[in-house]
Amino acid sequence: MNRKRIVLRINGRACEAEVDVRVNLADALRHVFGLTGTHVGCEHGACGACTVIVDGRPARSCLMLAVQAEGADIETIESLGEPDRLSPLQKAFQDKHALQCGFCTPGMLMTLEAFLRENSAPTREQVREVLSGNTCRCTGYQAIVDAAMQAAHARRSAT
């Protein structure tokens, strides 16, 4: 195997590890760095379950090699909040019952987190558009859109 040492920031912490050059970022996050909140669904970039934020932009971690993340700032679902101190977006998902099995939820939250940082007053249509790359097989998207709208309002009210 061909291995390379990588250095990156994950959830605000400097991290380094030696990884196989063929391992994708999702697998490195889960198996090398122990951050199992990033889920791997289709492994083709189509479902969005593995979405993380890389240098401020949402990215499919199953499509990115870990070595490509060298020097990057990565945010995973573990960066959003704690069980007793949810982020406004997580709280909105809870309030609006915007999840069922939870498998797609980390990718949905990270997609919306990046989006709401850029757009503090989205329309429902804009939320639907940004979520069009995230697949949920358990629930309708209405509650997810409602949660995004609640989180956007909470963010605006907090400033």
C-alpha cells in the first residue's frame, strides 16, 4: 500500500495521520479519526449522507480522497452541538420532527449549515433546491424544510 502523512483541521483541531492514498475522506474521518457521525450511503456522491464542510463549502466526503484534504479545514456533524446544547439547526430538526431513522440527518444538517451561513433569509424554494442533492428515504422533506426555516429565523433573531 502507498501511504502518506496528512495534516488538516477537523472541527477546529489540528489532526494528522498516515493514510492509504486511496482512502476517501469519509472513511478516514470514520476509521482513522474516530468521527463516526459522517455516514456513508451510496459511495457515489448521489445521496448526500456523507456531506461535510470543507473550507466553508459542503462536500461529499465519499468522493474526496483523504490526501486531497491536506491542509483543509473540515467540519463534521460532531462540530455542530452537544446532546445537552444543540445548535439552532439541530434544535429545529428536533422541534419539527425532521428526522426518522437519522441516517441522512448528518448530511442534511451539514448541507444546511453551510447554506444558512451564506443565506440568512432563504425562501422555502431555495431550501428545497439546496437539499435536492440529499436523499431521505424515511420521511417527506416538508418537516426538513420547516426546520431549516425555523433555524434561519433563530439565527436572524440571535444577531
